[in-house]
Amino acid sequence: MTGMICGTGACVPERILDNSEIAEFVDTSDQWIRERTGVEQRRIAREETTVSMAAEAGRQAVEEAGISPEDIDMIITATATPDQIFPCTACEVQKELGAVRAVCFDMNAACSGFLFAYQTAQAYIASGICRNILITGSERLSGIVDWKDRGTCILFGDGAGAALIRAKEGKQYLPFACSDGTGGSALTCPGYAGKQDGDQKVISHISMDGREVFQFAVRRVPEAVREVLKKNDLKTEDIDWFVLHQANQRIVEAAAKRLKTEIKKFPMNLQKYGNTSSASIPILLNELNRSGKLKKGQKLILAGFGAGLSWGASVLEWGI
Ligand code: UT7
């Protein structure tokens, strides 16, 4: 028994913030941002919340899977930016969807959150505890970005993505995941008060040593991919798509180069959305799925990395 993705969804805010607008309030330029990161624009939440985006993405995934909300056994929401401390985002998503039977909890592993939620869902399915699990990654990072810090504010965006995973007969792939708390100071956000009286009350901001995180990602992502390939007795040539966390175009390109694999197997959409943390992998997955690029039976690698520090990768076979 394995878990197969049977539906995907995504929801991004309406409001587009492009590089030239950012250049109006911090000392940067569209050219610098494009050249150093690949990002051209990002979405910024106004009315949208972490819950509303997760619920909408989840609704689409459930609909595509052709199941009813009552069939969902578990909802896991990966988020580092919940609207409130509790009830957790996943319980709010449950309420929105009417997934009355689901057990719900959030998972915070920053940008590795969706990958770890995926691996957790696989473990619950492999053990026979669950048959249908909805995983969502949803972030409202604009609320914790320091809009005066040009080193970070150019990178991030808001949005959510989701995948519905169902128990099916099939090969179970082993995951790879790792964390190193001793490197945690490279990327931090010490406190987050969430929503208060309808406004985001921010008590601290994202702080990052960009170069350190960059080097960490460039080293660890190819390593994670190689580890997960080895664990599953596969080669890079066996993989059709490498779906990496969308942090920086140069990180994705460096990973492709280190893995000696053509860049066209590394899809990117960070140009449009920036780094949406736990939402980036499922937003990209949904885009690939809905545009018909993913074919049944193709092999994918999902790879995440971020604050913690944490990183990892999973192999999956596309089942839609
Ligand atoms: O999910 C994981 C989250 N984080 C990441 O993935 C981030 C990984 N790191 C990065 O993507 C890159 O390190 C950045 C895009 C953040 C920065 O790019 P970089 O090429 O590493 O630049 P740098 O930090 O080495 O800075 C080079 C120069 C500096 O000026 P000086 O000291 O050489 O005079 C910075 O002050 O670029 C300057 N700079 C900027 N200039 C214009 C930094 N940010 C900007 C900016 N516009 N937005």
C-alpha cells in the first residue's frame, strides 16, 4: 500500500506586487532582483488569510480526487504563518470543507513543511491508519516580512497549495529527511502574534543570512536527492521531474548542475510567486498537474529545504 496524489489545488492572493514597486520603497531594482533571484513578482494577501487560501486549495484537491469531504481521514497543514496560534489552521480548514471525520493538525517546518507533511501522510497510509489525507501548505509571509530589509523583502510571497493523497496498491518509496538545529540562526523569525482585531500584529520579522542559506541549499538539496535515489535504488535518469522548493532560481540551477541533469526537468514558477515557503512545492505541483505536463506513471522528486535548518526529498509516482 502506498499513498498516491489524486488531486491538487492552489490559491494565491489577487494582489500582485512586482519588483519595480518594491524598488519604490527599498534601495533595489527590478534588474538586481531578477538577476540574483529570478523573481519578477509575488502575490500579497489583503483579504486572504492562511486559512482561506488553504481551504480553497484543499477544496480543489478534494474535488479533483472525486471524493467527498466526509471521506477525508486526516488534514495536515504545513504553515509557519498561521492566522492564530489555535485552533490550528488544519481544524479551520476542516470546518470550511465539512471534513467532519478528519483528524487535523498543523506542522511547522518552514519551507520543508509541505515535504514533511507529505512524508507524514505516507507513513499514516503505510501503517493502515488512514486512507485519504489532505495536505496543504499555506503561508501569509507578507505579515512577517520586514519591508525595510531589501535582503529579504524581495524574496517572499503569499499563497497556498494542496494535495489529496489516497491509499492505493503500489510501490512504497522510502523518504529522506534531515534537520540541523545548530544551523538555525541563519534564518529566523523569533515571534509572531498573528491576527488581532482583523490586522496582522507583527512582533518580529524574518531575519536571514542570505549567503549562508544559499550555500546550505546548494549543498544539501543535491545531497538529499542523491540520498533518496540511493534509498530507492533509482538513478537521476529515472526521474522525470524534480520539483524543488522555489526559493531562488540560482539555487534550482545549481542543484540541476550538481546533479548533472538538464534544467528542463526542474520546473520553476518562482518568477510569478517568489518564495512562498511551505506553499511553493504544492503550488508548482498543481500548476504542472493542471497544465497536463505530468503524465501517469512518471516519477517525481519533491525536495524541500529551509529554516531549522531542515531539508529532505521524496520520490513519488504520478497517479492522475
Ligand atoms: O526558503 C529558504 C529561504 N531563503 C533563501 O533561499 C535565500 C537564499 N539566499 C539568497 O537567495 C541570496 O543570498 C539573496 C538573494 C538573499 C542575496 O543574494 P546574494 O547574491 O547572496 O547577495 P549578497 O547577500 O551576497 O549581497 C551582495 C550585495 C550586497 O552589497 P555589498 O555588501 O556587496 O555592497 C548587498 O547589500 O547585494 C546587496 N543587496 C542588494 N542590492 C540590491 C542585497 N539585497 C539587495 C537588493 N537589491 N534587494
